[in-house]
Amino acid sequence: MSAHAPSKPTDINIPAGSLWTKMPVIGGVLAVVGLGSVLGMAGGEHRARAMFSYLFAFEIFLGLALAALGFLLIDTVARAGWSVVIRRIAETMAATLPLFAILFLPIVTIGYHELYPWTHEHDTVLERKRWFLSDGFFMGRAVFYFVVWTMLSLVMYRSSLAQDATTDEGARNARVRKLWAFAAPGIILYALTQSFAAIDWMMSLMPHWYSTIFGVYFFAASVQAYFAFMALVVMALQRAGVLKDAVTSEHFHDLGKYTFGFTIFWAYIAFSQFVLIWYANIPEETEFYVMRMHGGWGAISYALPVLHFFVPFFFLLSRHVKRKRTGLALGASYVLFMYLVDFYWLILPNFKVEGQPETHFHLVWTDVMALVGMGGAFFALFSFLLARNKVIAINDPRLEESLVHENY
Amino acid sequence: MSATTEATLPQDPNVRGDVSLDEPVKGREALVRGGHSFHEVTEMVLKVNELPVAKTPNGLKFGIALGGAGFAMFGGYIGYLFWMGPGIWGNNNPVGWAWDIVNFVFWVGIGHAGTLISAILYLFRQKWRTSINRYAEAMTIFAVLAASSCVALHTGRIWMDFYLFPLPNQMGLWPNFRSPLEWDVFAVNTYLFVSLLFWFTGLVPDFATLRDRARVRWRQLFYGMLALGWRGSTRHWVHYEKAYQILAAFSAPLVLSVHTIVSFDFAVSQLPGWHTTIFPPYFVAGAIFSGFAMVQTLMLPARAWLGLKDIVTVKHIENMNKIILLTGTLVGYAYAMEYFVAFYSGNEYEGFTFINRSFGPYSWAYWTMVSCNVISPQLFWFKKIRTSVAWSFVLAFFVNIGMWFERFVITVTSLHRDALVSSWDYFVPVTEVFFLLGTFGLFFFLFLLFVRFFPVIAMAEVKSVMPQANPHWEGYGHGAGHGPGQTAHASAAHGAHS
């Protein structure tokens, strides 16, 4: 604990001329090129393959933005102090959620029938699922999710920006209390919408298959990736010359600890799902793993426990690694890469190549372009919003606590 | 909003701890009220422990006697079970698992709050845990003992239980290592031993305090042996802190693993209502939920009777109620998700099981479960209710009931209408109620003995979160400097790891 009250950080605006200020343009260009080429591909004979690439990239960045929202809500309810220095960055990430409503449109227009077999196939089981998997209800739910996410993220974001400008302490404290009251029920909305969005957009790719843990799986995977992503974004911001003293090794240590913790949590959820389905061996459940455990996908299935759990577990176990920028940057990049692999493995096996066995593994250029484009769109909005405001919630009553935060 | 602040809290220690303060927007509420010195904390915590045996308060005497009677009755019941066999239970085809397993899961679940408080809240640096962890850890150990006795008895031929362990024998018979029932043996035993070790490690400095203050020979010997030669040197504290952190890290996975494996007992089957992938995290959330409710049930009366309201304040109660609300809602999420997927799956048998649960012959049990576990905890959204001692007690009691019924609903309703309609049956317990009461006897007997002889609050840890432990603390009043020896302890401990 420090004996003296720390002074408020001053490097809180992204300096003009830094890469971050050019990012909206660069990101926009990447988005146009990347998504344009993928959607162009979707216009041709490879529509299904291109749209699977698109969905994959969409879920990757949606997962990060949603996890940022979840983090904010939980953080607020838990009255966390340590994280105040990075809160604005999380708020800005979450504030990109409305963008995903637009990015979602190609999925339900161009890709709708290509991605979701239940939209046009018929059999006894699918008929029993019509009450849930029907066009109108599916679209209605999607609208509901985006409305909820937009509402939650914008309230958190705007309220925090308003706090920056509030000089009166009483008014500020009242605002904080309001946010406390808002965030708690917000968690319920968040938990339900993110679970059902995962069921709708990812689980229903294989409409006969079901798993009650799927929503939790999405949560575990995306939150793990979010903490890694946050660590990397903060490092990049520090390079651009902001928050140099505000975010210390202590905060990176905590981000590393959360990445580590959610690595275990992801493995726990993934293992639970696998072992229960494997053990009971009921055909309508095992099809998910049968498809993924042979042929090209088999290698990924067997690699996931090792590369997505054991490797980051042992790497991030060390206190030293989490507290050093290079160590954490390496670990976080690796975790993010495995997040890509995991989601690729969840989504892509549902694409069937004609003339190839179900288990045929295929990586094509649209996968990369979709990621580049989606990332471009995300970073364009993220950096645009970030550069418009202070990168730290400068007026937060717990800022001081966060600045002097220490792990012991 | 009430204008009560820490400075204007009432003087009466019986009232002070129950006054709810406005949550500060900046800074944190003091965890211990009344501006006590370290010495006063010691006096408060050890008051009941240090009474001469003959002067044990009557209430406690009565409680121990009642618990002992329940325990003795349990012994008698076990003898009866030995003699007669499990035919004294209502278990019959198709309900082969009933109260034996329900009681086991109920008790082992309760234990989880103790481990969560002592390990996971420690790793999250939640300082408020120090006021409740000792208590909760003790609860864990006694609950796991009660659970073990249920699961050991459910085998019927109890004298054959050693076959559960992989002991070489002349029959060449090994346990089935592919069975989660076998994993349970290892999971529960590991849990018991690690929890015991963790609890004991935390107790060592407090035992030393008891030893140093003991006036009679047997106490000096008793606590002296338990204190393992603790002298409170800086080196001791350094080792202690390291050991504690490592044990916390080892215990943290146990919070998840034990009830996960218990959930596997059900979920690896193909039975609708048992086989569902959300079972592991759902069981863990339910376990923590039931455990916190039991901590409340035990703690709320004890803090009043033992005069510990300044240490276990309404803030602690409120925090626990928030966790009860959170985990209760998580359990509600799992109920809803199971229900949803039963119909989403398009599987008729899944659908039937859930319709049967909520509208079949056991619907009364199902709705008891839903009301107590999901609906009534929602009252904790209101600050008035979650900061009220009476409400907390009542709602925690409901949770205890609801969580027992949850296990009953899962176990019995899934079994009683199986795939062969001609074998459907309605399970009715016969003598099982004595089984359940017996485990309560065992639990309360041990728990009240613990309250009588061991410090129920982790004194050394509570002192470390008091303002005096801060190296920059200004001292008692004007220039009083540091207090006696104990201050040096805590400062040394703090200095050693900061």
C-alpha cells in the first residue's frame, strides 16, 4: 500500500498522429476489403463456404465485445476496485455491440439457408423443434438480443462518459449508485441473451444436436479470450503513449490471472460436455463429437485439451510471466489464437464439402479475410470511440484505489 | 437514505453490528465495528472457549446434548440397518436410489461454501471472508463427514465397503475405475483431507493464542499440542502465508471437482432428467448456494449468542445474501436451461420427464424446490430484506429445505417413472427420516463441540484486515504507537508478503 495519494494520470488522451487515431480509416478499409471479398465470394458458387467464414469471424469478435459487457456488469456489481484503470477500454469495447447488429445482417440474408439447415430441411425431429427454430421467432430473438446488448452497453458507456464531466461529487455518487442498481439485473439479461444467442447462431448449425451447457461454453471461451485481448489492447495503448503509469504490472498480473482462471474454467466446461456425451453415448448427442474426432478435424479435437488447456495453464501459472509485458503478451496472443481454433472447430465442421467425408478439414482464404474484415470493422469503431474520449474513467471514485492496487 | 455512518453507529454492541450502513462509493466499509483493539478481538472470540468446562452456558450444553442424542440415535439406526439391511428403506424398483443418495448429495453440497469462502474468496482477496471462514470450514468438514456416512451406508453391506478402495485381494477384484461412483470415493476423501489440512493450518496461530492464555494444565497441553510449537516469529508467518496460499490454490479446484463428480454420478447415465451436460456447473452452483444458506443458518444465531456482532456484521450477512441470490439465480438458469432443452431437443422422453416432474405425482416436491431455491431468494434484491437478520435467517432456511428437495426431485422423480410403464411406482420413505435426523445429530454434535472449544473466528486473519494491521496506521489515539505483541505479529505478517 502506498503512503501517499497518487496523482491522477495525465496521459489520458490518445495523442494525435498515433496509429490509434488513424485506425478508424485503416480499420474501415480493412473491413471493406475483407468483408467485401468474403461477401463477394458469397455471391458466387462458394456462397456457403464464404458465409461459414463470415459467421466464424462474426462470432469471434462478437464474443469479445459481449465478454467485455459481461465483465463490466459483473465488475460493477462486485464493486471491483482494481479494474477502474481499464474500465473505459472495456466500456468502449462493449459499445461496439450495436455494430454487430449490422454485421449480423448478411448472416440472416445471404447466409441464412446456407448456414442453418433447419430453415429448409424437414424431418420428424425438426418438426418438433419448429416452435423454437422458426424464421419469425429466430429473427425476433435476434432483434431482442441486439436491443438488449445495445441498451446495456450504451447505458454503461454513456453513464461513464457523463461521469468524466461531472464535477459535483454528490451527483457523481448518485450516478455510481444508479449504475450499481442497473448492472445487477443487467447480468441476468446478459446471461440469458448470450446463452440463447450461442444456441441460436452456433448450436443450431447442427439442429439435431443439443447440449444444455452450450451457453456456458460460449461464456467461458469468450471471457477467457477477452482478458487476453484486453491485456494486448492495453499494451498497444501504452505503446501509443497513454496510461503509461496508470496501468501497472499489478493490473497486468490480474488480467493474466483472469486469463489463467478462465483457461481452467473453459477446460472444465469443455471437459464436462465431452465426458458426459462420450460416456452416455447417445447417438443424437455423440454426432457432434463423432464428426469432429475423425479425419482432419480429429487432429484438432485431440490437440484442443493439450494446446488450449495444458500449454496455457503451465505457461500462465508463473507469477513472473503474468507480470512481465513480454511474457503476458506471448501468453495472451497464444490464448487468443486458441480461441480462434476453438471457435473454428465449433463452427466449421458444419460445412459439408461435396464429395468429401464429413470430417474433411478445410481452411480457405475467406476465413482469413473474414477475420481481417471483421477485426477491421471492430477496431475502426473501437478506436474511433476511444480517441473521442479520455481512455480512463478519470472521475471514478475508485480510481485512486485502482492506481495504487497491489497484488500480494 | 439513512444518515448512519461509521462515526455515528450506536454504542450498544448488540445493536451496532445489525445496523446497515450506506455502501460507500469511495473507499470501503470497515470490516470490524466498534474500534476494537487486537486484544479486545481476542477476548471477544475466545470468551466461550476459555470458560471452564463446568461453566459451559446452558444453551450450548443443551445443544451439545441434543446433538449427541441425535448422534447416538444415528448409531442405533446404523445398527438396525446392519441387522435388517436396506429393506428398512422405501427403496424399491424402479426407485433404487432415494434418501440415502439425497442425503449424501445434500451434505456434500453444503460443504462447498466453506471451501469457496476459504479458498476462492481468499484467492480473490475478499477480505470480508476472514470473519466467516473458520466457521464455514468447520461446517465443511462436519458436512463431509455426514455425507460420507450416508454414502458408506447406502451400499447396504457396509462391511464390504473396503472393496471401494483399490486394495489387492485374493479374489483379484478391482473397483471399476470407469465408474463415477468410484471417482466419488477419491473425490470425497481428497476433499475431506485437504479441507481438514486447510482448516487446521488456519487454526494453528489461534491455537497458540489459546495455549498462551491457558491457565490450567490440560488446556496448555491440549492447545499446546495443537499449536505445533507456534511462536509467532516472522519466519513462522512467512511459512504460514506460503502454506496458506498453496493450500488455497489446491482447494480451489476442489470446490468444482467434488460436486462435479457427484453430478457425474447422475449425468453419465442415459436417464432423462439425469443425463444433461449442464449438470457439473449446475451442481457446483447449487452446492455453493446450499452451503451459504447453511452458513447463514448457523452463523446468525451464533453471532448473537456469542456476542460477535462487531466482527460478523450485517455487511457480512449482506454479502452472503448476495452470493445466495447469485447462486440461486444460477441454479434457476440451470433449471430453465434443462427445461428448455428438454423441449428443444425434440426428445419425447426428455419432455415427459420434465412434464412429469412439474405436474406428475411429485409436483409438490418440484414446486417446493422451485419456490425455495429460485423464487424466495429473489427477495434478496431488496436491500431491506438482505440486511435484515430475521429475513436472512428465514430465507436461508428455505434454501436448506429447497436444496434437499432439489436432490430428491432429481433422484426420485427421474427414476419413479422409467421406460417400462408397468414398473412405475410411487416412492414412499419408511424409516428414512431417522437417517436424515441422525446425520443432523452427527453434524450438530461435532459443530457445537467445535464452537465450545475452538475459536469460531479466525482471529489472526481478522486482525490482519483491521486498520491496525496497516503499516501506515496512525495508532490508538494520540501518539499511543503500536499495541502489544499481537500488533507486531500482524504487521510482520503483512510486511512479509507485501
